[in-house]
Amino acid sequence: MRPLLSRSALLYAGLAVALWPWPVLGVLHVESSAIVAAAAFFVAGGSAVRAFRRGARLRAVLTRHLALLTVPWVLLTLSLLWRPNCEYVEGLALYEVFALPSAALGVALAWALTGAGFRRPTLAVLGIGLALVVGGVVYDLGFHPQFYTYNHVFGGVLGPIYDEELALRPGLFLFRGVTLCWAAWLIGLGTWLRARREGRRDRRATVLGAVCALLLGAAYLFAEPLGFTTTEAGIARRLGGRFDAGRFIFFYDPAHLRPPEVERHAQDAAYRYDQLRARLGSDVPERIRVYLYPNPDTKAALTGARTTSVTPVWLARPQMHLLQIEMERTFAHELAHLFAREFGLPVLNASLAVGLVEGLAVAVEPPDGLPPMEQQVAAALQLPRAEAGRLADGPAEAVAASLSPLGFWTGRGAATYATSGAFVRYLLDHYGADRLRRVYARADFVEAYGRSVEELAGAWEAEVRRARVTEEARAYAAWVFAQPSLFERRCPHHVPRWERLTEEAREAEAAGQWAEARLLFREALEARADYGPALVGWAERALGASAPPEEVVRRLRPAIPADTVGDPLLLRALGDALRLAGDSTGAMAAYERALDALPPYARGTKAALRWRAALSPEALWFVLAGADPTARAEALERRAVREPAAWPFAAALRAETHAFERAFADLLQMPPPGDAPLARARLGALADLAWQAGRFADADRLSREAAAGYLVAGEESAAHLWADRAARARYAARLPPSL
């Protein structure tokens, strides 16, 4: 027995040490726990087979194999000496939930197989384990619209790799209880078989088996309510709203989204669909289901994906799952995945080259007002090596690395998306959609283009290096390309308490719970006194509740160093507090510093800040006040007669209550500013409100005026954005009133 257990201990030790070099895997958390759990099933099962054949007792074998799991636990804890684990307590709990039931199941399976007299029980343990791994994953992810999978062998995968905060759903813990129930049933079966072979009856084993069988039957019968699986019908029931719109069926929560807003989304969707059909020369033959989730918690509870937009192209029916607030930003990207499923690999409906999968979706995204990807890549080449990341080795090398799953996911997300997107757009522009469709599935560039990927990437790199780099592109690349990947982060899955509390406070604000929001912001500051977003939120809520502005100024000043550019939102909050305290000179200085701190591509934020700086203290208080938006809008409308800068804020409050027609009328009353950037910002805001109000002729005209203004100013990225929105408005005007 002991030599076998010693070999098991060595296997566990070798596995843990092998995980050490990997940033995400080398700490005690969900990924390492899943790997150890899988190993525990096979190690414990194989070792237990030999032990039971030698006459070992069940309790002794089970106890020892559970105890052996202290070996990887200790070694993964040891990695704290050189790698931080900010969620060690949570990681330890997950380790126990993942590893212990898997080891117990392996021992129980060995007990049942040897009790049944299998000729090759070790091979059976291996085969059953692999079947559970593959079968469980295929059943969960291959036939259900979910992005988590719970597994009896390795514990589970909790959600997409891009989600920073894990979706710890109750179903995980219930499912691991089912794993233990299976282990108990197998123990009862093995005991019953042994007793039968000896010509006796074991009533306890019979009762144990019957009870476990009933529990298991109930668990699988109610798999969806217990959170083991998610179905399309279940999501539709939970969201509650449905809107049929031609090629699309929208599912949404009526408590958070009104039918007119869903109709705008449907009109935008139809426009993007026709754009992509023309661009890719392809079609999606079936109706597309669009699931819109009101918030990350609902999305995580239903799908396991908290913030990541996901499109499971392998499912039978084309569908996408989005946060409703992200609809306009991410819809075209996800829709591109559905177009690509028509020329992807069989069954998978995608490409094994991840750089092509995501690169295609990024390449056909509509203008967003930010610098084009080619300019971003060109600007990143001018960054210091540490900030440029993989691009420091050259764009062509970065493209080649992004094609493999490991290369794509270990790179910095923004950099790999921009690089692969720019490369695929180059292929699309220079060689057309037909060749791109041919290369997509198997990434055989020689067959599709007659040239290797290295040659194509080299030609693309030469073009990128000739691209004109604007100051806006430099600023954006300096920020976005420096964002660390999951594998570079200090604590990949750690969301500090102050960040969670701040997010809860923002959700309370959105629900109109102003006093609750202020308390949550204060609690976040107790956890970390210098956390900027919590300071900004607390300051706004305190000023809105008529707290002494001098108190807010005293709290904010230490968080704003005098010798650096500073956080623009903190500077804005300081300006608000100084304005309400009667210090107009100090307020203007803070607002000017905030404007200087904002990047050149933050046009809307800059315009709103300049309008804010022009408000009187009385008008500013109504902007900040935690009260009914309609009442605040009415107060600002009365003041706007004397203070034109109040009109944008009155319109924003009207839009907050979905009164888009009134919001449009409010902003229309604002005299066109003499300042060109503010005039362009007003035109853009009017165009947005006209779109939301269904005034498509106005949206078209105003968007075209905004596009022309930005083009004259040399801001081509913004001009492309508004030209696209003008085309969208013209398209929507031709659609029937209700799709």
C-alpha cells in the first residue's frame, strides 16, 4: 500500500511543481483546482484499484487518498512566496470543492469495479473518467447556451476566460454534492456486490444505493432549476420579454428595456446585417436569437458569462448573448461570428485559428470614433518595448502568434484584437471576401492566397509602418496596448472589496437608491481611502445630498497630487465641490486640469465637462441631486432660459426617463455654441436623441452635419462614426414601423 501511495504523492507533487511557472495556474485557485481534481480522480482511482485487489479496506484507502491532496495544496500554497494570491481563501474553498469529491469518486469507482470483478478495472477507470470529461463538456457546451460546465472529474469551468470576476453560481456546489452522491452510490454498489459474492445480504448497502438513486434521479430531473444546465427556453422565461423583428428575435427584460428601445436595437441590427452581408458575401440562413441581459449579475446567473459578449456558433440555432448596455458597441462584432459560422469548420462552425475568428469580427466592426486599428498598431510600434508587448517583436510576428489559441489568449487582449483585426481587414480590402472565406476554416493561407501567412503578414506590416499616426492614435495606443493580459495580472481573478462595493453603489444609483449608494461609496472608501471611483461617487452623492462642500473639498484634495496630470473624474468632482463652496476661481482651475487630463479621443466627455464648468452653483446642484430625474429636468429647464449650458443636462435627465422626444426638444432649444468642438458635440447629441426618438430624418441630417464638421476639423475617426450613423438613420427610415 505505502509504495503505491508514495507514487501518488510524487505524481501530485510533480503536477503542482509543473504548474508553478504559469502565472494563472501556479496559485491555488479555480484553474489549478480543476487540474488537480482531474488528476485526483485518475490517480486515486488507479491506485485504489490496486489497493482493493490486495485486500485493503475502503475506509483506509479513501482516507489516505483524501489526505494525499494536502501535497498539491501545500505546494500551491508555497507559491505565495514568489507569486501573490489575493483570493487565497476563496481559492482554498474551491480547491476543496473541486479536488475532494473527485478523489472520492475515483476511489468509489474503483471499489465498485473491483467488487463487480472487472478484468481490467484500471482501464475502466481511465475510460469512464475520459467519457465523463468529454461527454460532460460536450453535453453542457455543445447543446446548451451556457459558458460554464460542471464536471464530476475536474470540477468545472466557471465561465469565459475574459471575465475578470468569476461567476460562482449555487449550481456548482450542488453539482459537487451530486458527485459525492455518485460516490456514495458506487460505494453502496461495490459493497452490495461483494456481499452478494459472499452469499450474504447487506441491507445498509441496499438502502444507501436506493436513497442515492432517488437523489440522483431528482437532481438530473431538476438540473436546470438547480443550476446545472441552462436552456434557451429557460433564459427566455427568465428575461420575460420577446420582440420579433424580421431576421431577429430579441429576448429582453421589460423591467429594464422598453419596446421602443428594443425596436431601435432591431433597426440597428437590420442595418448591421445588410452591411455584413454585402461586406462578406455571405448570409445567415436562419433567424438569429439575440438575448439582452439587464446587468452582469443576471447574465452570470443564466449563462456563466458576466461581462463578456458571447456567440456560441456551434449551437444548432444562431444566437448571441449580450449585456443590453453593450448592444450597440458589440452587436456587429458578435454578428460577424454568426456570418462566419457558415464557412467555418464542420460541427465547430469556426476556425481553429483564434486570430482569424476574432480578427474577422474586429475587421468588420463599424466605426466607433476611435483611431483605426492600423493607426493603433502603427502608434504602438513607437511605444517603449515594455508597453508595446508582443508588437515589440514586429507586427508580422504578432499576427503569426495570434493564430494559435495559446498565442492569442496569452497576449494582451486589446493588442491581439487590434493586431489580428487590422491584418484581416488588410486581407479583406486587398484580396476580397472570397479568399477570406476560403482561408477561414483551416487557416491554409497558401491554398487560399498562394502565399504563406508570414509573407502576407510582412506585406501588411510594411503598409502599417507607412500609416499616418495622429496624436489621438498615440494617446489611445499608449493606454490600450499597456493593459495587461490575464496572464500578466498580479491577481487575475481578484476583484477587491472596494471595487465590488463601488459597482454595487453604481447599481444603486441606477435604481434611484441615492442614500444606499452614498453608504456603499463610503463603505468602499473605508476599505480603501484613495480609490478614485469610490471617491468620485461619494463626492457626487454627498454634494447631491447638500453635504457641506468644504468637507468634500478636504476629502478630495489629498487624492489629487499637485505635480501630476491627475484623474480627470476626481478633478471634475473637486471642481463641483469648489463651485458649490463659492470658489469659482478654484473650480475653473480644477475643471481646466480635468480637461487637460482627458485624452483627445474623449470628445463627448470633454464637451460635457465644459458645459458643466459653465453652470451656476444652483444649476450644478440639480445635476448632482439624488432626486427624481423628471423634477430635476424641469428645474434645469427653467434655469436654462438664463443658462444655456443647462440644456444638455436637462436633456440627459429626460433621456434617463426614456422621454427621448422631450430630451430632443430640450437640446434643440440650446443656441448653437460659437465654439466649434461644442457645436459638433451638440449636433452629435441631438442626432443620438433623434435616433432614440425615432426621428430618422432629423437623425440623418444632424449626423451628416456632425460628420462634415468633424471632417473639416481633421478628426476623421469621428467623421466616419457620424457618417455611419447617418446611413443607419436613412436605412431605418425605409423600414416598416415595426419590424
